[in-house]
Amino acid sequence: MTKTVLSAAVMAAALSTTCAAELPVADFTREVGKVRPELHSSGFGPTICSLTQQALDDIRAMGFKSARTHDWALINPNQRVCDWHHIFPLVDLDATKPENYVFGPTDYLLKRTREEAGLDIFFRLGTSIEHSGPKVHFNSLIPKDFDKVAEVFAGTVRHYNRGWADGHEWNIRYWEIWNEPDGFNNMFCLPGGDAGADEAGTKSNELKRRELFAQLFVKCLKRLKGEFGDSIKVGGPALCWLNDEYFRYLLQACKDAGVAPDFISWHGYRNNPSDLSREADRARRMCDEMGFPKCELIVNEWHYFGETYSWTDMQRCSDPVVKERIWSGPDSHNGIRSACFTLATLADMQSSKLDQAFYYGCSHVGSWGFKDALQKKYKVFYALKLFGDIMRDYSVRCAGSTVGTVTSFPVRRADGRKGLLVVDYGGTSREIKVALKGVDAGAKPKAVVLDYTHDLEPLVREGYGDQALISKDGVLTLWKPDFFCAAFLVTFDK
């Protein structure tokens, strides 16, 4: 997973403090749209061995709309699931015959995902990532027969949507062709590795891989849309980042072949909450310019990535001091800063041009999970749960804003009751103020807080109990119990 990360300088500029007189606003008198649950999805789903009720309860608690199946072969040890080479293990056999497929383990896993976890399926066609080294590849080698791959993909869709090969009629809507083909030595690899003998050779290999992938993508897209038409949406390819040059090359190949992807997808590992929305603006312009105005935009891996560590630090460094910095404390990968980034990003994406978004999580435990090896929940779990609660309970978005480090996200329920998410992503003040409109002057707000020492607990302050304070001029004041990052869900009694 090679991603780009926002620089500290750009981050500081984007979150610069504005005029002290300006406050973020929560205007409940102005409706700006419906709450969009499709922007709160993830790779988290049950595993084949998730035998405890708690594991399912944890996934349901985060309130996701859909689960993306990428990397699921990696979190189900000794099980052959989801990846094309597991579903069709003997590549020289006839891909039109049901007996040559192995659907059983994937059937069971997807059934659990749909029925027990209550999640829609976003199916990634292709392979999980392979970190086997620069010159040793097995599953991530560029396939030799693109026609065979397209036929296997068609057989997979037919099995899950049309009952073929003792299959199902699940109407899985979204089918994504591959993942990160622009990755280096891990996803769409040349025999002997992707690097050339020198810089020019490496660049030549990169262009060769892009050309080959465009051929595969177009062939699979035509095959799937030819058989299944508008009953499914097909796209991809989940690029490592919003690489305009790569996308334009791919879209031009589609145009030349007379086919149109239903969506494009890419990844974003960031530390500025507005980045993904800005990327969606750029992607929309690109697709429109290329003649694909109906093409949907999907970020299907995103996660906080801090300024104080690198991908090399995470994956290869064994220095305990570095590991301590990455995995513990408020600035850690899944700590309170990460949690507040997550909530601010989720709020920001609700008004973006994105059609879907998937927080990257896959394994339940560890660096890309929601709990540690001792089953203690990370702060990001509580952030995802909080936003999931909002998605379940509220249907209308009202006008909010971001000023400096503070984001307000006001929502209303069907019965008119109001809720307000307030996130301070790195401010230094112990008090947060939000200007309210449309809240009764006599309303008594209550709040729960997520910070370094509190996990969605009632906000209590000496002199005010569990009530936040609304001043006479309609300003809501929230108190941060500790540290510089905190998030609150405020509710009003009327």
C-alpha cells in the first residue's frame, strides 16, 4: 500500500487559525441535503473464524453501509476466499464450466457479511496485495491470459447474482476490477520485478505495466457489461492515489474501445480532513473533460496517516522508539488525533462530490484494525461508532462549517430532534464555541465526548454538570477535558 501523504506545511496552512471573531456555525434552519450512509463504509467485515458474538457486535456497532472485499484473503488464514486465483485455482481449465470454480469459502464469508453483519457487498475482482519482495511474486503477477481472467470475473458475477454454479441471487451491485495496479512490486507485477536496471528502465516498466493493465481493464469491463448490462456497476481500479495521468490514460483506452466505466476508484491516506473532498472535485473535472459525466467517484481506502512516521517506519522499522511513537499516545496511527481526523473527514465528505467512501480497515486486530492484540478498542473504533450512530439516527443534514481546527456537522432526525457533531482536530483552546441557529433559547444541550481519556462518555464540567452551555447570544460552549483533539455529539431536549 504505497500512498501519498500531505506535507506538514500544507497541513498547517489548511488548518490555519482564522479571525478570532469568526465561529463555526450550526444552522438548523437551513437544510442542505440528506444524510448519505454510502460515504460511511469500510473493509471491515466478519471473518470465517469470527465465532464470538462480540466480533459481530463490534462490526455492527460501527454502522457501515457496505464492506469492500479487498485483502480478505489475508485476514482469513488457510481459507481460499475472494481473490480470483482462489475462486478459480487451476487457470488452465475451462472457465465456462461450474465444476472448475471453488466458491464455497467465499459463499460462506459473504453470507455472514450480508446476513449477520448486515452489510452490502462491494466486490473487488482481482487479488489481495502481496508483500513477497521485489523479485518474487506469485498471486500478483500480471496474468498471462486476459480473456481467461475476464471469463472468470463473469463467472463470479453470474454465481452471486444469477444463481449459476449453485449460486445466489444477491444482486451485488458494485464490481471493482483489480486494486492498485500502479503499485510497485506488489499488485500487478512483471516477472522478475517491476524495477529496471536503471531509472530509465524502471520508468519503461512502469509504462509497460500501465499499458497492459489498460488492456486487461477494458477487456474485463466489456465482458461484464456485455453480459450483465446495467444490472451491475463495474469500474476501478483503486489506484494508490488520484493519479491524473494514469486515470486519463485508462479512460482514453475505454473511450477508444467504446466502453464506459460506471465508476473510478482511488485511495487516500492523509492528515488533512478536506483532502478527499478536494480530490473528488479534481476527479469530477477530469471525468467530465474525458467525456464520462456519469462516472461515479469512489475513494475505497482512506485512513489517517500521521506526519511523524513513514510507510517504511510502519512496515519495516524494528526500532522500539519509532514503534512506540506510531502505536501509542494521542498522535498514534489509531489514537485520538486519528479519531478526530476520521470524524472531521467523514463530516466533510458528506457535502463532497464523492459517491462512496470506504475507511480502510480489514483485519479486526492490529495496525489496520479497530482493536489491539489484547482486544482493547482503538480510539478510531469509537469515532467510527459515533458516526455510525449519526447515520442510523439522523436523516437530514443542516448547514455547518469548519473554522480553523473546529468542524460543526448539524443533523436532524425525522421527528425534528437535533444533533450536532463538533470536532476539534488539533486546537489548543480548552473551550470550543459554535454559533447556533434554530435552537430554542431554553434548550438544554447534553454532550458525549471522545478524547484521549474518554470514550463517548457524558461531558461533565464543574458548575454545569452534564450540560453544555448556551449563552444568550446563541453560542454553544463545549469544554475539552484534556489534550488538543476532541469530538462531541451534542443533543438538545427541544
